[in-house]
Amino acid sequence: MKKIICLVLLLFLLSLVACSSESGEPEDADAMSKATEDRYDEMEIKEYKGFKLDPSVGPRDNSIQGIQTVDINSYTLKVVGLVKQDITMSYEDVIALPSYEKLITLYCVEGWDATVLWKGVLLKDIINPAAAEKTANTVIFHCVDGYTTSMPLDDIIDNNIILAYSSNNITLPPSLGYPFIVVAEDKLGYKWARWVNEIELSDDEEYKGYWEERGYDNEADVSRK
Ligand SMILES: Nc1nc2c(c(=O)[nH]1)N[C@H]1C(S)=C(S)[C@@H](COP(=O)(O)O)O[C@H]1N2
Ligand SMILES: [Mo]
């Protein structure tokens, strides 16, 4: 008799477990909203080594000229300015360089942030073959939409700053700067140049890009961390 009761109990418990795992929708408080869910590209990964990733396409766009569409066949990336040798690279040339992956959060001054798995190449691997002059201390990024922003050359070299062509394992979407975005880790969003097509070496430490010229801090360090 005891055995039968145990068996019935066991079957009951097993059915409970089965039901709860079938019940589908997660119920935790921070379950993703349908709107957020919809922004993920079908192929995009949503989690990396236990970290939740944000959809790589943000909730809105406020680029100075809207989202740019770049024709990859005519696209070139140039390295110019205080260099011994100007360089022009195609998209294929850039992505043939050794690749690096980084899980980094972008913080915009507007108060939103996005944690994304970025994959790209080291900016120094692009700059080094051009051989920067000794006087060069600043890197100015020029973009297809006329946007510019800058970073100290040492920052880029010492922190292994990458130029990304992939976000969350998919090709960088146009909204994020296809073909390339500067993953300016530890810097506010306006340092993350998108649709980059020219890298200029300069000795103007005071250079002010589009938003910097309009009053935003040139260091742009992310303070909340
Ligand atoms: N080429 C280009 N890059 C740009 C911008 C832009 O307008 N043009 N906006 C910057 C700003 S202010 C932010 S916060 C990040 C993310 O842009 P988003 O706010 O439009 O998503 O891209 C940065 N890079
Ligand atoms: Mo921004």
C-alpha cells in the first residue's frame, strides 16, 4: 500500500514539473516587452556568457541626417592627415584584419543605454600601416553623413579600441553605422562614430566634433559605472 501511495505521489510531482516547464512565457518582472523583442533581428543573439544583450537596433534614431545607406561596392575607408602614407581600404580589406570581440555598453547623454556584443578590428591595425607622424595626438573620425568626432590617439592604442562591423553576431545594421562604428568604450554615445569613412590623424587636441562644438564635453567619459 505504502509503495502505491509513493508511486502516485511521485507521478503527481513529475506531472507538476512537466507542467511548469511547459507553461511558456517567462513571468519574471524584467521579462522583455513585446516591443523590445520585436527589435531583435531574427538571427541576433540575445544572451552572451550569461549576460542579457540589448537589441542592437535602438528604440529611436536621432542621427544628424537620419540613417545612412552605404553602397558597399563603392565604399572606401581612408586614413589621412598627419601620416607618412595615406591609405585607402575597401570593406573587404578591413574585415580581413584580425577580429576581436567585446561586450560593451553604449551610454547616450539622453539617458538610455545598450549592451551589445561587438565584433571588429583594432583601429591601431588600420592606423599603424599609415605611420602616424610624431606630432599626431588626435584621431578625427569623419562619417558619410558629415558627422565628426575625435578621440586621443593614445586612448585608441592603449585601450585597443575597435571599429566594429558586427553587433550581436549579425552584420552591423544600417541604423548602427553599417559598415563600421567606432566602439568608443567608456565614452558617451556621441563618440561612437557611425558610417565612418575617414580616419584623420591630427595634432589638434582641442578639435571639436559635431556635438562637442555644440557644447558637449570633449572627454565624454562615462561616469556611471
Ligand atoms: N555618423 C554619425 N555617427 C553618430 C551620430 C550621428 O548623428 N552621425 N550620433 C551619435 C550619437 S549622439 C549617439 S548617442 C550614437 C548612437 O546614436 P543614436 O542615438 O542615433 O542611436 O551615435 C553617435 N554616432
Ligand atoms: Mo547621443
